[in-house]
Amino acid sequence: MEGFFLKRVYEPYDESDGFRILVDRIWPRGISKEAAKLTAWQKEVAPSPELRKWFCHKPELFEEFRTKYIEELRTDEQKQSIINDLITMRSKGKITLLYGAKDSVYNHAIVLQEELNRITV
């Protein structure tokens, strides 16, 4: 079974994306809902507003951010419910997690992908 994949929401749609799930809390600027071609928008699985604002995409805070976000993913009931839904959905096909951040190395979607793949291995 395939894992969970990542892609910036600004990259062109491709049929091979499978289920396209936006995992940002805030809608990405400059992209229409039609162009995004989403299967779902799971904004509640994104970091809490407080954690997102604290991190502010600063690479030097990423390791601490990762720890705090994993804690949220493992303890927040709403996030746990979404994770379970994503794992169930994955049994039906490929899932591409979409995010809007410019930084493809230091962003929450990477942490979410790692956590999902860890759970499903």
C-alpha cells in the first residue's frame, strides 16, 4: 500500500495525485477552489493557531515545532479523528497532502506526513 504524499497546492493538478487533501488551516492565497481540485479540506488537522503563529516558518524553531505539533496530533481528539479518517481513506487509494507554504522543508505538512506514515507502517 502506498504512503501519504506531499505537494504544494500551487503545483498543477495531476490525476496521479489520487485523493487531494488540503491540510492548511488557512486557505492558500491566489488559488481558486476549482483550481485546487480538492477531495477535502481538513483544516483542523493543521497546527493550532497558537503553534502556527509561534513557529512562523522559522527554520531554527522547526525541531521544537515538530515536537509540539506531534504532541497535538497525538493528543487532540479532533486531529486524531481526522488522522483515522485519512488512514481509512488511504485504503481506498493514494492520498496527496496539499499545503501552501513556500518552504518545502520546514512546514507542518512534512510532520503530518511522517506521523501518518509512522502510524500506518
